[in-house]
Amino acid sequence: MRVLAFDLGGTRLKAAAVDGDQPEGLVVAPSSLASVAEVGRRILDDAAACDAVALAVPGTVVGGVVQVVPGKLDGLVGVDLRAWLADAFGLPVGAVVNDAHAFGWAEAAARPGRRRVLTVTIGTGLGTALVADGEVRGLLSGQPFEARCSAAALAAETSSARAAGLDAYRADLADALAALCFAHEPEVVVLGGGPMQPGNNVEPGMRNLLNERLAPWLEVDVEAAVSGDAGGVVGVALLSR
């Protein structure tokens, strides 16, 4: 099943035709519904025929309609995205879901031996999702963790004169992960988002920092995300099956 898949973020749109779990290239463009229409038509002109179209967006999505959206995507609240996609592309509409759900599903699919996978994306805030026994749901990380563990907080800590800036950030992140792990008991925490690119200085040693904060009966692995920028499009395509 080939899906025309979009991940509409706060600043960037990622899009690709996804065959199974393989994106056929990844197009990156400014984020807007107009970009979705333009980029999607270009992909359809260049790629083999797609069987469905799917979209991941920030915020709360109910029945394909955005209820609340953070950040810069003005004009999305109240839009029936399922109807909009059907009209824009003339294809059956697959999944229209929160972007953290899509990313979580992609990362869980890459770990078929894990029954409970908690994904945390570090960006404007913390995008969190739990995939457990074949179902995905979003989670609330809560304040003050949203502010203390964002990408902006990491940049502020590491650019300050404090020699311990990175250590302070990693301790705050470990506290946030521990709270989520006590609540949801995952087997593994997957860290993604802009600061978590290969060679990052946040993830190494995070497993030990996290487990120092957990009870002896709860031991959790920590891994870096493997899907990269394509996670949202792969996840929403897989959810469209």
C-alpha cells in the first residue's frame, strides 16, 4: 500500500510517498496547508500512483478536525482535514492524527520486540506518546518539564556561562522521563526531535540517569530515535493500513 503522507509541523512540512514503511524520498517545505497541496501534487506527478493520503499535525485532532494547535499554524483549528485532503487529492483518506502519535507509531514499529514504547520528541515542548499492545495514545508531560526540557531550554543551558549547563539540562530531562516512566511503565524510552540527531550529547548515559531515579523493580532502556525526519510520514502511513 503506497500512501501520500504528510507531517505538518510548526515550521516545516515533511512529505513523501511511503510504500509499506519506506519513504520514497523526503520533501521538506515551509509549513502550511497550501504547501501540503502544492508538494502533494508534485509528488503524485513524480511517483507511482498512491492508494491513500494521510496527515500528521500538531495539537489535538478529533475525527479529522483540529481542536487545539500550538505554535504558528494559524487557521487550522476547526478545519475538517479529512474532507480537505479528499478534495485536494481525490484519494481515500487514511490516518489524520497528532504528530507525536505518528512518530511514536513509527518508532514502535522499528522495535517489534517491545510491547510498551514511550517516545519523547524534544522541540518547542515535549511531544510524548505511548505505544502499548498495538495501540497509540498521547501523553501529557506537564509543567515545569515542558519549559525546562524544550529545545530552547537546552540551547539556553549550553550557551550560558554555566559549566554545568548541559548536566543541569540532562538532570531535568531525566526527572521528566522518570515521572513518565512511573506513570506508564514502558520497556524503552525513545528520544527524538531536533537536539537528538546522531552524535548528540544528551542521550549518552541517559539510561543510567533515568534508572537512578526509578524504583528497583522498574528498569527502562533509553534509545535514540531511528526514523529521523521521516518518522512522522512513516508513522502516519503505517497508521493508514
